[in-house]
Amino acid sequence: MTTIIVTLITGVIGSSAMTAFVQWLIRRYDEHHGKGLERIIATSPTIRRLELEIYRQTLFLPTSNRVQHEHQLEVGKTYIDLGGNGAGHARYEQLEADYRRRLDTDDWTYGEQPYNT
């Protein structure tokens, strides 16, 4: 009898039934507590710190073309909106000033210029 129970449990754990059970459990938790899992994740300080770090690293990548430059500006806005400042904020301001200069001079050639750091 014990062998049959162990076999059944092993079969259930190794199947998609376990995935379905976990999904059901999460939905049940969400319904009972009135908070969505996404909301819990969105308010997590750990997730916030990780987001800010990823955004900051993106800001400091060398800018190699206009599309990337515009992406870095969007990331910078999000970084600041999430409360990031310090070196990341200063880098965003540098990127913004460089973009304005490029707009004024119609200079979209990226390379080893001293202002492209």
C-alpha cells in the first residue's frame, strides 16, 4: 500500500498537475487576501532596488547610435521617477545635454568623441 501511495505522489509531483496546483494556490491566495501577486512584486523594495540598478547600468553604457541614445533617455526618466539619483541622475543629464546638442547640430555620428563617455 505504501508503495502505491509513494508512486502516486511521485507521479503527481513530476507532472503538470503540480503546476496546476501551484497556479490554483496562487489564485486562491490572491482572492483571499485581496492583493494581486503583481502588486506585491511591484511594491517590493528588493525588486525596486534591482530595477534601479538595471536602469543605472543602462544609463552608463557607451552610447553608440541615436536609437540607443533615445532608449537611454527613456530609461533615465524612469530611473528618476522611481527615485534614483546621484551618479545615475547626473548621467541622465549628460545624455540629455548631448542629445540636445546633437539635435541642434544634426550630428548623429557616434564614435570615440570625448563627449560620448
